[in-house]
Amino acid sequence: MKSPVLSLAPLVTAIHLLSSSPDVKASSVDIETSLIHGRQAEEILDGSPLPPSDPHRKLKHLELEDQLENQKVSTLSARPGAAGSTCSTSEIARLDGQQLTDTIRKAELQCINGLFSATGSTSRDLFNQNKMITVANAVNSYAQNYPGNNSQGLEQLILYLRAGYYVQFYQKDTVGAYDNQLDTVIQYALDAFFANPNTFTVSNENGSVLGEAVTLIDSSVQNARYIYVVKRLLTSYDRSFEASRNMTAAVNNGMTVLFRGHQVKAFVEAVEQNNSLLDELYNFYNTKQHLLDTDNEYLLTNVVRELGRFLQHKSLQPKVSGQLKAIVSQQKGSEKGQPLWLVAAEMATYYDNSNCSYYGVCNFKQDIERTVLPFRHTCSQTLKIRAQHMSEPQAQWACDQLSEQEAYFHQKLATNNQPVANDQNSDLELVIFDSTQDYKTYAGLLFNISTDNGGMYLEGDPKKAGNQARFVAYEADWQRPEFHIWNLRHEYVHYLDGRFNMAGGFGRSTSADTIWWIEGLGEYISHRDEYPEAINYARQKSYPLSTIFRNSYSSGQTRVYRWGYLAVRYMFERHPSDVTHMLSLVRNDRYDDYQSWLNQLGSQYDNDWYNWLATVESKKSDLPDHGPADDDAVIDKGDETIPETPEPDDTTPPDTARPGVDKDVKNPVLQNGVTKVGLHSDKNKYFYILVPHDAKNLTFTVDGRTGTGDLEVFIQSVKWPTESVYEYREQCGRDKKTITVSPLKTNAYYHVMIKTKTPFSGIQLTATYQ
């Protein structure tokens, strides 16, 4: 993922895709001070409505996207109203009145989500004020009898309104103005929804609808009117909320209302007149510290962050400064409470730095950076590494991989090693954190980026002398003891592409329809011809090439990355002269000419594209995926977790057992009823499985009868087990043992550690649930 330079043009991802790309944020911002692709100075916030993804949502990793794709599709198609529905933007744009609202209610969520990218006359026909009023009136009507689930299609109606505000913000001249008439109707609709007692029914399905409604508060700039809703969300949050991913996310969306409320004068005045919101935030911190070191920790840290943000208002500083100082003092030196300490210290230094000594946080960022990133390694004059922990052989391996890829890039793109004009990014700094958790804990603080992603390339201002281009990444800790830097190759392509192909900074290079190329090239150069996941999508022939050329970050991860890869590979294989022509334009800052060329291409390649999709193959590239193993890299701490991955909601059908065998011993993912065979290692071995919400009777069976080694198995939900922290432990020897999990946590991960004192081989492992 590339990051803009202090630009708030939203680069978005679809909210209902339930997964992330290799490097794009599928959940939007974690509210630090940013929107989607990087954290920018918040004084330049423009108040734009939120894109399809909401700030504060947690990001998920792409590597499980394909495993859950079928589950995702069946989930969404099973949502009320989806059966038999079609998705035609132009058809929806032609409708009005009840035909319009009925069509929206029956549409799939992906369909409505796609409307965020509407442009031109279609955007006007979809979202002019009369259409918005029609839909808002429908929300009002259905909200009065809202049953606490989406059987009415209310979520689709609310999402449509959010899309309207988003599109209208960026295309006011085309869509037309919104005035007080729409404000009033929106208020009636939201009043009716939040007055319905079923609004706070605790379930994942209701949480999804509630979360959209809470975000609509901000989209419609009603932040002041609905402060009481945020307070109720905070006070209602109990153990039942904690057990529901979507209810937790809905409460978290309330933090978005606060975050952006500071731009609304009436909101600030309301809080100044009545400080009870501050008390509720502080009380949440005091009573919910058990959320630390859980999947819901993000909510607690966001609450503290939003409390601290009120320091920017002088009239509130006396109260907030005392609360923030107490948090800093209470959490300082606490390993478990470090995330809270970091957030509180960051808010104190950002909004009240002149009084940093009062909080005891002067120069804390510099101190943390020196402590957390002590490792240094120079690959060459153009590449250097800073890391949390890395051996010299590992650092050299990373250098060698990137050096080889750079040579391949220059050959493939015929750059003649000539940078674009005025590009001063002569070297790249590669920053590597030890794990996903370390990345989330420190990267945002130290480098002002969003951390709900798979890493980020920060181009900076390439015209500025002394500018430091930087790629911030992390080790794939879930693949340990193998050493792997997540998205290493993909992000390095962004650096090379920006320096040798795309003239200007990120904002300039994305002023035309270039996302298909930027992210597609990142995937193509890093995967080359070996990308079976993308080839699987190719066979579906889901999109014409002309559609992929119009990709934006709101197109969703699959289109941006998998289909972007396919588009770039197609152009190289079938139309290399077009690639050469395109590069001659963008290298010379002729983005208007590039756009004209792309427009002229239109759909002329679409038929050939479909033929190519039917035959393109994934070919072995032999690119090494892992570097030298680190003897200290074996997971040995109970607080390390696998990357966060999509979890099913209440409508997800159970994944019935699929008897079979899996010979991929390096893949740590267990599938229901599928036996991992031929397991072997001279170190501990780790596996995990996602258990959906309605699963029951989970068992793990370890069979060592045909293998060697004296085995011991440790099982833990949510976190990795250790020899001292586990929920189930079984001495297996060379026998077959079955471990039954009871009580069972659903919508959760279960992790398995196979331990042996001597090398083992020929072991089988099966996880099964009903």
C-alpha cells in the first residue's frame, strides 16, 4: 500500500468484504489521526463523510480471504432480501419512490457498497437530494418497527444514505446541494431508529445494522444531536456486547462520531456545556481494563484516545488533563497496560506538549524509538534496514531478495535505471517490527500511519531534498519459526514504481485512474507468474478489463489486488506496446494524456481479456518465501496472536466437516474435518482454526501411531498456547489422542502447539466441529 502525503482524499475499501488485502486497510482507520492510507495531521481534516469502511474498524489479513471466500459469499447471499436480487447501478439510478427503496432493501450489501464509487450523471441520478429524502423517509418508516435484525433490509437503506453523503461531498457540482430539508428528514429517521428498544438487541446481525446507523450520524454531520447515543453505547457495553464482534464494532463506531465531532462547532459546545461524555469515557477506561490483551482491546485504546483528544479545547483541559495524567501514571511500567500508556502519552504530547512534564512524557517517542528499533543493517547505498529484532543472516537475506527483485523490475519495466524527473528518493529505509502486535503498538506512534493493514510504503515528498522514503513492515509471526517479512516484495515495488515510473508524489500519481496499475504492478512483480489465488478469480470472469482500469481503493481488495494483478499481467502478455506507451506518459507527468489514452481504450480489449482469463496459468517462480530461521523466533509468549482474520456473523452457515487430507505442512490453517498429514519438525509446530458462531462439539485429534517423536499438545483459544499458558494439554507419546473442547468459545480462534523434545515426523492432526 502506498500512502499519500498529507492528503485526505479517501482511499477506501469495502466494508462488507470481511478481509484485507496484502497491504490495504479493509477496515479503514484505527482513529489515530488519519483516513485509510496513512495518518495525516488532523488540523487539515476536511470533514468528509466516511468511505465504505469506518474509522476504528479492525483490519484483517488477506491470507485467509480465499479460504473464507465461499463462506463470505454464502453469508451475504443469505442476508434478507438478497435472494433473487440483482445489482445494476444504472437500474437503481433510474428508480424512484417505493420502487427505489424496495430495490435497495432487497439488494445485496456488496451492491450498495459499490455505489460509493459512483461518478458523473449516475451519481446525480442516485444521490440527488430528492432521492436521499425518499430513502431517509423509508429508514424512518422501517425504523419505527425495527425488529432487531436486518429482515427489513434496513442496513441497505442506511448504507445507501452513507454512500450518498460520501459521493456528494466529492461531487457537489454534479450531485447538487443538500440543505436543511434533508437534515430534518435524516434526524427523524435516526431519532426513530435510536428510540426503538430493539436497536440495542445484542446480536451480530443487529450490531451490523447499528454500526451503520452510528456511522450515519457522522456522515450526516449530526454529531452533536446524538452524543447521547454514544454515551448509551459506552454504558451498555457489557460482557454480552464483548462476545459479539459487531456489537463491539458498533460501539467503536461511536468513537468516529467523537473523533470527527471536533470539527462540528455544535458538538464542541455541547460537550463544553455538559461534561458527562468525558466522565463516561473515563469510566469506560476504569471499568473495562479486562479488555486488554483480548480481541476487543482496540475499543479500549480508542476510548482513551478519544478522551485525550478533548485536550485540544482549552475549556476542557483542566478536567481531561487530570484524567489523562491518571491513565499515564497508572499504566506506566505495566507490560499489559502499555497500549493504554502509549495512547495517553501520544494524546498528551500532541495536544498539550508544552505541559509534557506534567504528564511525565517529554521525549517519550524518541525514547521508544531508540528502545524498540535498535537493529541497524545497511544493504547498499540505496537500502537500509532498521528492525526490532533480526539476525545478520536474516537482514542479508532480505537485502538479497530485494536486490534480485530490483534487477528484475528494471529489466521488466525497461527503466534504464533512470529515475523520473525531480525524484530525490535515492534510498529506502525498511523498518521491520517483530510481529503484527508490535506493528500496531508502535508503528502508528512512531511513523504517523494507520496500522490496520499489512504494512505501508511512505513515499513522502519525492521532490524534497533529504526526503526519506520508508517502508514500515512486520515479521509474519504466525509463520514462525519460519522467517518471513509480510509484503516485503509488494511494498518494495511501490518504492521502485514511484521512483522510476510514476512522476510526482502519491497524490499526483493517483490523479488519474492508476490504481489498477499501482497495486496490480505491486502484485505482479512480487508474485510474477505464480499466483494461484488470482488465477482462481480469473476463471470466474467477474469483471471486464475496462472495469478494472477504473479501480479505486473503494473497489474492494479482491478487485484492487487480485484483479489488478490480472490486468497488469494481461497487458504485459498481450499488449506490451501499450505498456510502453503508458509508461512514457506517466514517467513524464502526463497524467491527463494517460487518462485520455485509457478512455480511448475503452472496452476494446474486453473480449480478448475474457479469452485470456480462461487460459492464463499460475507458473512456478521459485521465489524463496522464507529466510533463515531465528532460533528465538519460536512463539514462546502467551500474548502473541495470529493475524486478525475475518469472522463470520450470525447468518453464516456452519462449515460442515469435509473429510480429507491436507499435505501442506507449512500452512498453519486447519480446516474442519481435514487431516493434516506428514507433520514433521525439530521444533514446536503451530496451527490454528477459526470456529464459527454456531459450531459445536469441537475436537482435536493427534495421531502419532505411525510417526516418530514423543508428542505433547497444548491448546488455547484466542492466543497462542505456551507450556505455562494453555486451556488443554495432552501427553500423546506415540498414541492417538482426542481432545474435546468444552465449553466451546465460538467466533474465535483455537490455537494448537505440538511440542516435542526430539524431532518428530509422520504425525497427523485433525480439528473437527459440527
